[in-house]
Amino acid sequence: MGSDTLMGTAGRRESVVDSGTAYGRRTGQRTAHEAQDPAPAGAAVAGAVRARQQPSCRPLWVEEPAGRSRLPDPVRVAAVRAVLIISVTLIQAVTAFLCTMAGSWLAFPMVLSSVASTVVATWSVLDVWVTRQVWSQRHGVVSAPSSTARALRRERRRVRRQERAVERTQERIRRRGGRGQLSHP
């Protein structure tokens, strides 16, 4: 790997040599600016100083595609709910501990509410797991033979095939002008 690929912004700017002419990074050729305007050495130095003072027009960041796909909406909602419940439970546990250490009358009610919150927090984590499993099975992510999604897709395909067959039959009857029917409407 060449050193020019690892240079920062300072390495990308033109360097001013003792004679006052600006050269390109690796080519040894004069830059387009220098070739158009052969100015004295002082002007080249002033131009380099002005270039450092002006802000660059590069974007602040470059968006890259996400490495993982986003969680499905129901799973994300359950996960956010679980995080909120767990955070409240931790706050209650810390408060109960501090009240116990201080000998406050609030210690006993806080311990009871912490126990109840722990049960609810456990349920919320299980809710995230169950919601994820249900979503995966309904939307065909799990490719096991017992997958509900596969049976649902098979049923939908069968219904679509029947509808297309009925449409083809109706189209044939329309093209014939109603001939071949036992009765005309």
C-alpha cells in the first residue's frame, strides 16, 4: 500500500517547494492551477495559505449500508418495552438497596416493588423472544418442514391458481361470444 493512500487531508494538499512552484503529489508534474497561472513565488505561497483557510466541501459522513437488517416492527416494539421495564426495575433495586442501607421506612415497599418488577421484566424479555419466534414463523424465515408460513404460502398459491383458472375460463367464454353455454344471461 502506498503512503499516498494513507495520508490525511494535510498530505492531500499541494506542497510548496523552495522555488515556490506547486507540484502534484506523486507525478512530479505541475498542477492545473500552476500551469494556468504562472505567478511569482509569493503568490503561490499565499494561494496555499488561502486554500488551508477555506473549509473543504466534503460531506461530514458517508452513509454505508447496514450490516444487519432491521428488526421487524412487532419485535422492535417488544424489545423497547423490555428495555424500559428492565431499566425501571434496576432503578427500583438500587433505590431499595440505598433505602435499606439508610434504614428508611421506604425500604420494605421498595423491596416488594422490586420483586414484582423483576417478575414483569422477566416476562417482558420472554415476550421479546416469543414475538420474534412468532414473527419468524408467520413470515417464512424459519425453513423447517413444520413451519406454519410454508403451509400458508402453499394455501395462497393454491387459491391464486384456482382464481387464474377461473379467469382463463371466463376469458375463453367471452372470446367465443357466449357460445357453448347452456344459458345466456
